[in-house]
Amino acid sequence: MNVRDADSDNNGVVKCFLSDSVPVSIENTSNGFYTLVTNAELDREKASQYNITVICSDEGVPSLSSSVTLTLQISDVNDNAPVFERSSYEAYIVENNTPGLSVFTVKARDADCNQNARISYILEDSSVNGVPVSSYVSISADSGVIHAVRSFDYEQIRDFQIQVKAQDGGSPPLSSNVTVKIMIQDQNDNVPQVLYPVQTGGSLVAEIVPRSADVGYLVTKVVAVDVDSGQNAWLSYKLQKSTDRALFEVGLQNGEIRTIRQVTDKDAVKQRLSVIVEDNGHPSRSATVIVNVAMADSFPEVLSEFTEFTQDKQYNDNLTFYLVLALAVSDVNDNAPVFERSSYEAYIVENNTPGLSVFTVKARDADWNQNARVSYILEDSSINGVSVSSYVSVSADSGVIHAVRSFDYEQVKDFQFRVKVQDGGSPPLSSNVTVKIMIQDQNDNAPQVLYPVQTGGSLVAEIVPCSADVGYLVTKVVAVDVDSGQNAWLSYKLQKSTDRALFEVGLQNGEIRTIRQVNDKDVVKQRLTVIVEDNGQPSRSATVIVNVAVADSFPEVLSEFFDFTQDKEYNDNLTFYLVLALAVVSFLFITCLVVIISVKIYRWKQSRILYHSSLPVIPYYPPRYSDTLGTGTFQHMHNYDVCRTSDSRKSDCKFGTVGSQNVLIVDPSSTGTIQKIQCEKSILDEPDSPIEVSHI
């Protein structure tokens, strides 16, 4: 930068300095040439530009100065790696999906700009059960959307993990990785499988019940399983058909077939029961099993009756006939209940209705009857100092966990507790399981604008100089959203503006910049309405008013914004304070001026009274200077210079000076009086100069 002053000598000596606190300094490199030197490391992500005001002043009297504002744009280097929005991701997909289905989207951000901030997503090479991960999922390089390559089967694979790399477009490129766990959710796509009684086409299995059997006699137990999981695997047993429906019943939960009355001789020997086994899925699936029962006390009776039975049911003549004797075995409580999983995870969306069913835990007991009857109990614990019972409850019979309160994701994101299952034996046996409840976020919070601050009693305006160029940073709207994930992603839009062709708002960063050169024709007061919107469904938004003044001086801003403040109902208070301040300053100035003039007049009058007095001067002779010889002369000559000033009441004396024109001479022929020789210099000629009077 070249700075010149056309004056000469000290008037042409120029010094330059910076008025703003910026990380640069100015140095004089040669005569009239100055260089801006950085004195700290610059970071574009913290400040993309600096407005530097250089002031140059000379050493003349008075000093003259001029200033210039320089805009320093910071170029970007690729010094920031992409950062994922989460440290890890979890995604869910229901089995039997369509290949190509969109599963999840990962998102990363890069603090750099332009090409350095352009992100590509890459699926890292790995394998799942020995198969390349690329045969399971793929990822869109531009959007980060993860697609399923195949149709998943929950019974074959329940979850797997992949690594996704986000890489920017810088040179050299920077990257970061994140783990994505994909969990397959079960569908009710499998029917229950009956393990006992075995259903074959070439044999007949019959249960023998003695005619002395009492009420509640255990005939047999239907055993079935479902390879699905969760509620899809919960089985219930129902008696669909029976030769005598008043004689048998089937346990709904355990499949036990028992007598419901006393067996008599009148009951038919051959009994045929049709039991349906149904799961709890939606829609439910079922299987049917045939149970043959023989009411007899001897084998020959059974054989004679069931030979005809097999003919009635059109079994093969060569059918092998098997009889299974049911032996009643007494049970002891030697098995504790066992949960279906070692731990549970459940999800619930915030702002839920109290009493909502969250999840169901299930345990089984290998014992029988009362020993296998299980009860679920919520163990005492605390969450953030509050009892867990104020958060959830558990049904003692079914194990269904209910929400006691409405949850707020911003207050608690997850919590865990323990559920105990206890059987009905004596003594009872029990086991525990940990259940983790994770609250899922809803978009229930609108964005909050931190800057500009919106208050009802003051007016904040951003000043833009009339010389502002294209891209000039006016201000930045700063807002936050207390939600999380996509619900907290904010975008900024210019809703209204006095001149829409003059300003624009950055969609992602909220920066308000000029989009053309500012000129003198632009109105001074500009009013911008910026809407801040989140990315939730449905989205929520907040609106902020930004006042902008296009001016180079504060008085111009004040005069133009007088009406602006009236629109905002600020004018009354503003006018009052301005008038009050002006009156106080004027009063203080007039008071000081009167005091100064009064003091000057008073001192001037005192000086005239003192120095124009006509009183005679009567000397005083100390003893050592008396005239002992009678000659009329002193032994020595001395001068006493008394100096007075117009602004002091004190006097200074000088001793031992050589005699001068201001000397009092003693006449020997006189009678002892002393003649006074006045100074030729009049006091009134220079009233501010010292006054000298000499005595001998």
C-alpha cells in the first residue's frame, strides 16, 4: 500500500495504524510503502473475511488524517475432514423386503467450502458371514442413502455391521468413517411347528386315560414351536373339535390337555381331539394337530375299539399301530424361569400417551402346573433420582411394560431397569433381565434465534456502508434447535425484504450478504424478514426481523431511523433520552464557561489594584547595615528582586544579584528618605509578564 503526503518536513511525515482489532499488523517497508502482515494464524472456518480500516495521519499541527477500509478475503484450504452427524448409526429393515429398498441415510458435514466440502460416501470392504458386504447393501456416493441389495430373512441373519467412509473433494482428500448397524426386524412369515404328538401318515398315536381318572387329569401336552421371534412366536392353544367337548380342555398358554370332569364307564373308548396352535403375529398363522385318546383300563379293550377307529379314518390296512401310555409324573420346582433374551431393547416416541404399551418381556419355566406359573415384577431402582415406577410399570401376568408418563427426549434420552420373573413354586425361583428403553425424538421444538436479539424496547440495526461491494457480509442469523438429528438441521430463507434484489441469505449458514453493489439510490432503512426452518416432519420455524441501515455516518442513520423507531413504538422513549442528554450537556458547558470567565475577570482586577497603588515605599534597615561612619553610604550593595505574577499570590526573591537599572539610590545629602527609580517598562504593556521591584 502506497501512502503519500504532499506537504514537507514534519507535515509530510506519515504514520499508519489499524483501528480495528484484527490478526494483522501494518509495517513500513520503504518510503511511503506499507505492508499488511499477519500476526496470527488465520482460520477461514472462524472468520471468512476481515474488514480492515487503515488510518494514516501526518505530524503536522493540526494533524491531518485519512482512512481506507480493506476487505481481506480468506481463501480455503482443505484442513477439515468430513464429520458424521453421529458417532454410530442404527438402521432397521423388515425382513422379506424388496431388493433396492432405501434402508437409511448417513450424513456428514465438512467445515470447508466449495470443492473441499464436497463429500462422497464409500462403502468400506468387509464381509458378513463370509459374504462381501456389497452383496447385502449399497450406498449412494452423493446422497449417502443406503439401499438393500437383497431380500433379508430374519431367521438366517438378524443384524450386521458395515463401515461407511465420507471423503471430501480436497487435494489431498480427507475422510472419516462411521459404523452402521443394520438390524433385521421379524415378520410373521412362519407357521407354528407341532413337535408332539408326531403326525405321520403311517402310524397312529393314542393317549390312554383310565376310567378312574379324576377331574384335572393330565392326558397329554401339545408341544409346538415357532421360528419367528417376539410376539410372532407367542403360541396359544385352543380345542377346535372334540368327540366329547364336555370331557376335555386345552391350556391356552401351555397346551396341556386335561379332563374337566370325572371319567365314567359311559364315556366312549375312542376320543378324537382337534387342537389348533396359533401364534400372536399380525396376521396370525396356525397349525392343527389331531390327538387320539383311548378311555380304557386294559390294552385288549383299546385294541378292539381302535381297529375300527383306524378303518373309520381310512388309514392303510398295513398301518402300524402304536400306543403310548401316559405316565403321570409328579413335578418339583427345580427350574427357574428363563427369559427369551439375555437383554431387551425397546423404543418409544416422545410425547407418548401415558399408559401406552411399550414392550413385552416373556419368560418360560420348564416345570409344570403351579411351578410353571410365572409373575413379572419391576425391581426397585431410580432414574435421575426418581423411582423407576414413575416411568414405567409391568403387568404381573403378561409381562407387558407400560409407560406411566409422557417422555421428553430433551430431558431423558434413554434409561434402563430390571424386570424379575418369579414362578409359583415353593420356594419360588426367579431370574432377572435388563430392559433398556430408548426415547425417539419428535420434532416438537421450534428453532430459537440467538442473534439478532429480538426485544420490545430497543432497536438493533446493522450498518452497511454505501461503498459495500457484492458479497459484503451484513450480519449472520444464529439459531439453534434443541431437537436432534434431522429435526435439528436448520435452513435459512429470506421471507420479506425492502429490496429483494439487494440481499440474500445463506441457506445453511444464515449469513446475510449483498448480491449487488450498494449505491446512493438505495434507501437507508432496510427491513429483512428471515425465516429459520428445521428439517423435521412436519417442520417448525421461527421468524426474525433484521434491520439494516445503508449509510456511511451515524447521524444519517439516526435521522432516517426516526420514523423506523416510530413503527416499532420506540420513538417516545428515544426522543426523551436524546433531549435529556442534550440539555444536561448544554447546562454543563454553559456553567463551565461562566465560571472560567468569572475567574479571569477577578484575577485581572486583583492585578490592577496591586500594581497601580501610590503608597510610598518605606525601607527597613537591618542592624548590620546601619550607617556607623556617618558617610551616608552602606558597606555593601545588594539587590532584592521581588517577582510577582498575575496568577499567583506568592512572591519569589532573588538575592545577591549585580546592581541594575532597578536600584534605589540613597542621597547622602538627604534626610534619610529613599528615592524610588521606577522601571521603564510599564506593567500595563504586558499584564501577563512578571513584575520586578528592587530594594537596597
